[in-house]
Amino acid sequence: MQGNQDQGEIRVRFPSGKQVIGYVEQLVGGKRMYVECSDGKRRLCRVPGRLKRRLWVREGDYVIVEPWEIQGDEKGDIIWKYKSVQVEILRKKGYLKWLD
């Protein structure tokens, strides 16, 4: 019976407002990492305290980054991490062309 069940609809969250999609390049430590963002900037990002225990980020992950109001070109917060299936949908829709 497991093979006959329909796959559920996969929902993908898209960036809104000032948010951008990013690719985690390097972990620095202390829940900080360098992220290459879709707007062409490389930011030092962190996982905010409210998400520290729920959001585990590794090198090679795709994330949504919210730039800071001050030093927004250099720093930001990671607010969402994409799963591998969601990354494939983003790639098909053309959201990851800046990385290729």
C-alpha cells in the first residue's frame, strides 16, 4: 500500500520584502556563518536566539536571509532553511540561477 499513496503537495517558502535566498559557504562558530546571497553580497549571518534550537544549519544548505537594518550589506539573520526537495523546486523555477 505504501507505493500507491500520493505524494503530498510540497510547499516552498519564498523570500518576501528585503529577504534574500542564500547559500551557506563557511561555518565560523557560535551559530555564525558566511552566506553567499542572491543579491550578490556575502554576509556574516547568525541564527537568532528564538531559532537556535530548532534550526540546524550546515555548509551547503540553502537558507532565507533577512539583512540587518544597520550593516545590512555585511550582516543578516537566517530565518529559514530549505530541505533538499524544496531546493529542487527553487532550481526548476529559476530562483537559484545566480549561483550557477
